[in-house]
Amino acid sequence: MMMNTQPYTVLNNEIQMPLLGLGVYDMYEAEAKAAVLKALEVGYRLIDTAAAYKNEVEIGSAIRESCIARHEIFVTTKVANPDQGYDNTMRAFDTSMQKLNIDHIDLYLVHWPVKGKRKDTWKALEKLYADRRVRAIGVANYLIPFLYELETYANIQPVVNQIEFTPWLFVKDVMAFCKEKNIQLQSYSPITRGKKFGDERVQQLCKKYDKTPAQIILRWNIEHGVSTIPKSSNPLRIEENFNIFDFTLSKEDVALIDSFNENFRICEDPMDMW
């Protein structure tokens, strides 16, 4: 078993969150449960799910069955788009709690910035936080216009903004905004589902550091202080993705990877919801 040597970040409400986690998008039933159990065994302490993933039951089951104390595991889930709006979000949170069947949710996110629902949904999250029903609240897929809009009605600042963020989608403006406002940036689909592993520049870095493309890219996130939640249900990949804490990238190589940006997206562009 690997040692849990990963760095943590302190969120703006002073709770700690691991910088590396397991994403469980597109995993179902036994596969989802087995992936979480494996990740916890390896040393992961952040598990990221969502109502829309339809696997909260399995994720909760794995957490309960693991030998890890609940307070050591950081669990994120998200309100699905059809459930947004104030009353619907409150009900959706109750449903997620029932499905996960764990004593608390650490972080609850607005999954996407749904037009016409953003303010009411955020107010519901603020209520859940004020009532101490969740330890932290945040947003996902909020690019700069959504973040500025959020400032006009939020009484509580999000602790996390989870977005698609890779060397090939290096959204420096969002990263800079979040750093300035003390919002922890978190990247999903960080390794481009393998679509960019053949990039010759990445291959050269793999040879230099004796690491895989995934490890180079995930380490780049960590060097920027960005939390990252690579998804895998493959036990070997789960271990590989965690094995990034025994090396660092030089400043020159971080700058090189920064230059890869080509606005390459795996997922939908959140601005389509503007």
C-alpha cells in the first residue's frame, strides 16, 4: 500500500482538502464501488461524484466499507442541472445524502451554470452551508463571466471552482481570478482522456522524468496549486495517477507545458449556457 503523501490545500473557509482525488464520472455499479475501494487503499482521500453520475449509492457503500475513518475522506457531490433552483436543490441535496448514506457531505457544487437558475441554486447552497448541513460549497464550470455574476448576489464565496483544465485548455484568466479571490481551482478531465498523450513534447518530458504522460500532466496541475480529479476505474491507472509525489517539474518545464494551450475541449463549453 502506498503512503498518503499527497499535499493538501486549505480552503477559504479553513477546511482542508486533498489536492488529488478520484473522479468517478461514467462508472456504474460494481465498477464504481471497486474503483473507490482501490483508490482509498492506494492513498486517495478525495472522491468526486455527482447526482448526474448515478453512482452515489455505490460511492457511499465503498466509503462505508473501507477501513478509512470517515473524517479522513473528503467527499464531493453536485446538484444536477434538472434539479437546480432553490427548492429543487434543497430536495436534491437530501436525495444525495440518502443515496450516499454517509454522515456528511464535505463539498456540494453547482454542477453547471444553468441559465435562469444560478442565483436561486446558489442561495440554496448558502442555506445548506449556513445550516451546517455541508462543510463547504462551490461551483463547477464557472468561467469568468459566471464568476463575476456570482459576485453580484453571493453572500458566501465558493471555496472551489471545478472546471475542465489541461495544458491544452490552459484557462489562465480563470486560474488568476481564483487565486486572487482565494477560490481553489480544481481540474476535471485533466489528462484529456488520453487524447493528447502522443504529443511529442509530452513524450520528451516522459523520457526526462521517467514518468507517464498522465503523471507529467497531473504533476503540472499540482505545480500550479490546482486540485485535480483524474477518472479511472483501472486499478493500475489508479495507482499510476497517484504516483506523482516523488518528483517535481522544473520551472522551465512548467512554463513549456503552459505553452501547449490550443483551447482543446473534451467537454461542453460552459459559455454555451451564458
